Amino acid sequence: MQLIDGKAVSAQMKKEIAEEVDRIREAGGKIPHLAAVLVGHDGGSETYVANKVKTCEEVGFQSTLIRYEEDVTEEELLACVDRLNKDPEIDGFIVQLPLPKHISDQKIIEAVDYRKDVDGFHPINVGRMSIGLPCFVSATPAGILELLKRYEIETKGKHCVVLGRSNIVGKPMASLMMQKAYPGDCTVTVCHSRSANLKEMCLEADIIIVALGVPEFLKADMVKEGAVVIDVGTTRMPSSVTKSGYKLTGDVKFDEVSAKCSYITPVPGGVGPMTIISLMRNTLLAGKKEIYP
Ligand code: GUN
């Protein structure tokens, strides 16, 4: 069994991006600038956004954090998106989700200029991805592809089972793994909470990507010997041992499943660190106008 070290790969990518920013600076080019919009004070969102801003600094990007209180109106938030769309200084921006209940996530996502949509959530980016055109690919699926690539994991002709059908992970992941490309060229099955034969499907899989948000869902008796297992789960479980008071728990029962795998991502330190660095790469692409010249 080989552990897929997302922490090491993301550190290497961070170095590569920082070097590219240095080259841009030396050539007198524009330094990529990411803006993040954070509404309210949800603990998870606060942490994610703080890490995004911190990583921007580490790679040499400019960053702007825009905060609103929980009671911001949808109109105010749409006006903010409009300003960011029009601001030539901002290359890309994200609105951290989920938003308060009185604001439609989808309405906000669709208001973002797709050319600045470094989250890859806008229907134009999702549509372009599904037909294999250049686009911003959302961070978690992009990070997983990068791990498969850097570990040179064979995907052609393999059966890939994706557990979960979210717009952010499951659906784009399935779409990318069936793409005529590397990584890709898989036969893909998507299973979800209503699937009747999920265990049988998993037992057929050469590659299993688990994105259900159900701690330790995937057990050893669901996995074929030699399978590649990618764990996207990051549930915060209360813990009396850690300083933060919680422990990140994946969707895979790691101790028993890892014994059967050829490759597996740990939690933490697998897919998680790849997500932010993929957002940084999208921001670099946005800054260089590589996808939408
Ligand atoms: N909430 C959870 N993940 C994400 C993400 O990748 N982007 C945004 N904007 N919000 C999120």
C-alpha cells in the first residue's frame, strides 16, 4: 500500500506557483489577485477562507478579504459580486459557501463572471468541463486529478466508482474521470444515498472516490484487493485529545481499508491540502488570462 501524500504534493505545487509569481514579477507583469467574500462567522468557513488568504500570501499573490455580517441582503451581495466582476484589479474571486438561508447560493454563483470564477462553480465552467473545453475546474476534483497524475496512477480502462453526487465533487469528478484524457478514460459509476447496490459496485471498482460526508462509510468488505481509494470526507468529529477540540474524519475506515489498497489518501493530509492549492492554480491561470484570453 502506498500513501498518497497530498501535503507533500501541495507543498511542491505551492513552490512551483511561487516561482512562477517571481517570474511574473521580474518580467513586470501583473501579480494575480484573488478576492474572497465571507458572509457570517461559521467556524468552518472562517478557517477555510483564512487558509485561502494565507496561502495567497505564501505564493506571492495579492488577496482581498471582503466580510459581511449574517444579515447582509441578497441585493447587497449581488452588488458586491458586480463590483468584483467589473474591477480590473481582481483576477478571480470566490464567495464562500454555504450562504445564509435567505440568500440563494445558485443566484450568487450565476452572478459571478465566469472568467473570474476560480471556484469553477458557474454553469458555463461546469458545462465547458463536461464537454472537455478549457475552463476553471473546481478545486477538489482538480486536486484529485493532480494526485492521480503525480503518482502516475493508471486510469485508462479502469472502473471508477464515485460515491456521492454533489455539484462540487461527485458530479464533476465523474465527468472528469470519463473524459478522453489522462487522468480519465475510466468506466464510471456514480453511487449515492439512494443506490440499491452500492456495495456490489464498490467491489467491482479499481478506483473508488468517496465524497459522501459520512464518517468511515467505506469499509474493508466493500473494497477489492489492490484498489485505489480517494477519501474526500472531512467531517469534524468532537475530540478531547486535539487542541482545536475536533478531529477531521474521512469517509473511509482507514485502518482496515488501507490494508487492501494499492494507493490511498489519508485524512487529514490527502485530498484536503490539494483543494486550496488548486484554487491558487486557478487564480494563477486567471491572472495570466490563460483560459479566457
Ligand atoms: N464551501 C466548501 N467548499 C467550498 C469551495 O470550494 N468554494 C467555496 N466558495 N465555498 C466552499
